[in-house]
Amino acid sequence: MRHFNQIAALCIFSVAACAELDQGACEQGDWFAIGQRDGSQGRDASFVDRHVKSCAEYGVAVDTAVWEQGRKQGLQVFCTPQSQYQAGRDGRPFNDICAEENLPVYREAYEKGRKYFTLTQRIERLEAKINRLNRLIVPDPQDPDNSWASRQFEAFKLRMEIDILLRERRQYESL
């Protein structure tokens, strides 16, 4: 199952940037697969309008009924707690396209992933701050204020804060 999730995630991210169809995709017209892809990305039913517009430029009609069948099947990949958790962990916005009765479960999974994302961002900011401080930590016997020592102490406190955040983040590492 883990392997399937990794493959599904790779497929989702590899086509995420390609919302518009090119001439070859329009002419090939694998509308079920295109719908599946769009559904797995959480696209709503109106998204087909983009394909209709793109393919009209090449004189190709879109089979919207077949596309919608594929999209509904693709939503089964998108509408899972694991997928919503991953969206939160990746920092993507919550998408409420799934069945309304399941939204509380998906929202909870998303929020857990989002907490992981937020903690990771905080950790990265603190690490960047430590790196800046480390560049300034140079002992200078001529420095009467011992500012290098205070910078060193500040970096130490930041490392301790990072350790606390890392421990907190562990509880959000998986769904």
C-alpha cells in the first residue's frame, strides 16, 4: 500500500503543473485517464472547461461524460485521509471537494499534516538564524562587551528550541 501511495503521489506532482492540454493529448483523447488525473488532484467538475478550451484550439472535442467518469474515479485517490494529510504536510491548501460527510475526517488528517508543515517551517527559520549567528561568532579579545559570547549563547538557546520543536513534530510525522 505504501508503494501505491508513493506512485500516486509521484503521478499527482508530475502532472500538477500541466493543467492545459497540448495538441497531442487532445488528439489522443484519453478522456477517462485525463479525468482520473484531474480527480486525483482534487479538480472540480468545472475543470473540464479548461480542456474544452485548450482542445478547441486544435479542433478536437472533449468527451466530457467520459472525463467525468474518470474524474470521479480519480477522486477516490484524492479523497482519503492519507492524501489530505499529505496535502497539509506539503503546505497545500485544504480542498473540500470530497463527500461532505467525510470532510471532518479529511480536515482532521489535513490539520495534522499542516501542523507538521508549520513546525518544519519554524525549525528551518531557526536553523537559518543559527547559521547567521554562527557567521558572526568570532572570539575577539578586544571586544569589551563579549558580544560573540552572547551570540554563541543565543545560538545555543535556538538549538534547544529546535530540539523541542523536533520532539513536538514527531507526533505529526504520520497519520
